[in-house]
Amino acid sequence: MTIKTILGSSDLPEYLRGKKGAFFLSLSNTDTAKIEGITQAGIPGMIHLTPTLDAEFLCTGEVKSLKNIAATPKGVPTPGLITRAVHMLHPFSSLALLDLGLEVKPKIDYFPLYDFGVTPSGSIDTGANIDAVELFEKGMEFAEEYFCRNDYIILGESVPSGTTTALATALALGYNAHDKFSSSFSNAPTNTKQRVVDQALSGCEGEEGLFEKLSHVSDNMLVFNAGLVLGLQKRKITTVLAGGTQMAALLLIINSILKQTNQSISSHKLALCTTKWVYEDPNSDIKGLLEMLDFPINAYYVDFDFSLTHHPALKLYDEGEAKEGVGAGGALMYACLNGITKEQITRRVESFLQ
């Protein structure tokens, strides 16, 4: 199991080898996920619980708000199992949760749960109804106030239907992002997604302001974390975006803000790390998205797969289901840098499903 470079320098992972990493998980609901057939990131009829259950399992190894771990209709369990496995094999220095608009808060007593007074965003086909300026500023303020005791931060997310809102966001900001975003499905529901995205874009026609567009077509995780990441970079805190095309969209938001405000960013302390399943997905193009940035970016994937397992649910990952989420890509990089093997992770994930 090795770290592969998508863009940028191979030096950054080596610089982080053996260092202390804090893990942040951003949690949010968008009503976009309630559109039938648009996502399979969770249990049908209870998709809104996915980030809640992911948070509970990552922190405690149990789900408390429902009997079962969130799984797709095909039975693919959450990528949070990978992140939890890594944490058990070589614990993150700290775990913290960011509530960016949850319908149900996780039942957790001892882990930090930062509450920013954010409500779930609306469905983008009728308007997300986000106060993007306020949300972005909250992210910046949190970055300024956060006391970092670790060498770097790994930032993951759990947002059902987040790839749809990310696609709409990138297109609204003027990026040629068609066919570049991944999906939790092996065969993405292209027609449904395209209809919703088209409706979202038509709803912000005539809007010239960047934040006005974000308020209509984006989601809380993307907007808040754009502010958070920019704030962390101003403080020169090394940050690894643990995710796939959603995190690429976050970087595109930052890119647009920098261009609009005639600012620049020193991005040598910023990286993205995703899974092999996202990087090799024939229906998306994360490298192409990252090449749209006007600043250099370090980007990686880890060549982990489930070739060592016989568990049928895990085999579906290698067939293109799920792909990424709950910071799995960044967690796998952390595992590599701390001597954890593919077999160790596989066996630990299997143990969760017995």
C-alpha cells in the first residue's frame, strides 16, 4: 500500500511521516439528498441519518441513533469503516466533529462537537437557501480561533448527495466540470443529477455575485470549509483535504474567491488525498478538476483496495460502489505514513461486519 502522486510534489507526505495528525469530520445535511434516486449514501428513507451515524461509528465504534451502520441499498457499508479501522490501528492525535447543519445530532459525550448554529441547506433544485457570506466567515473565524496542538489537520466530510451540490457549485462558478464528478453509485444516476443541476443553475441565472451563486446552488460543508481552509492556510497550518471530487470543488470555490479579491495563496501546506476508487473512476476526473486551479496543489491517492477480502459487501468497493467518504482517502494516507498495511486495515474492517 503506497501513496501515489496525482499532482504536485511527493515531498509533503514524507514530511508528514510519523507526525501528529488531528482528524476533523464535517457533517451536514442538504435536502438535495431527499430527491428520489439521487444518492445511495445511506439507508433508503433515512439518508439524513448518514452523517450522524458516520460520526458515531468513527468516534465510538458503535451507531447509537439507529441499529445498523449506514449502508447503500446494495449493502455497501460506509467508507467510515476504513477511517475507523485506521484510527484503531494507529489513533489520530485527536478527533473532532463539525456540525454544519445536521437534522439529528450524534449521540456522543466526550468528543468535541463544534456547533456553528447552522441549519441544513435546502434542495438546490429549488434553492439551497444558504447565507454563504456568513457561513464562509464562520469558517474563517473558526480557523483563526482554533488552537492547533498537532502537526497537521486531516479534514473529512459526510454529506449525502454532496457530489451533486459540488457539481452544481463548480458549474455555477464557471468551471467546465461536466462529467468530472464522482458518485456513490458505480453507474451514476446521470439523468436525475443533470435535471437537478440544470434546475439549480437556472435558479441562479442573473446572479452575478460569487456568494449569491453559492447561496443558491452549494451546500454548507463546501462554503464553511472554504473559509476554514483559507483561514488555516493564512496561519500556515498544514491541511490535508481527505476526500475526492467534493474536496476538489471546495478548492475551486477558494480559487474563485482568490481571483475575485485579487489575492493569492501559498498552497505548499495544502494537499488533497483520495482513494484509488475515485482516482480510477472512469466516470469522473479528479485530476482534471484540480488542474483548473490557478494555484499549485499537492494531490494524492492511496492504492488501497479490497483485493484481500472475500466479504461480498466489501468487494463491491472494487466494482465502483461508494468510492470515498468520511475522510477515507486521507485516513489511508495517514495509515501509510504510520506503517499500517493493507492487510491490517482489511482485517479490521472485516471485523466490524461480523
